[in-house]
Amino acid sequence: MTIELSAQERALLKKALDPYLSDLQQAIAASKRDTSALHAEEDLVKALLGKLAAG
């Protein structure tokens, strides 16, 4: 599936994902349990941010 986003939509999505990624990374660092699912989510968010940056 392809989703087309305007520049404003990309900027808003990046604005929402940046702090989420930071919070997610803090949760991973503070976790004493299996973090493989959190790492997978982190990778997905990073990939999305990369796609947004590429335009």
C-alpha cells in the first residue's frame, strides 16, 4: 500500500514520531525485560522517519 503525504503532513508526522522514538528508546534503556519487540518497533519508527526525510 502506498500513502501519499503532502509536505505539511510529512512534517506533522515527523513532529509526532521524533518524541515517540525518544520515549521508546528511554523505555528500552530502562527495561529489565525482553526488549526485542521494542527494538523491532524502534527500527520501524526509524525506517518511517527515514522515508519521511527522503520525501
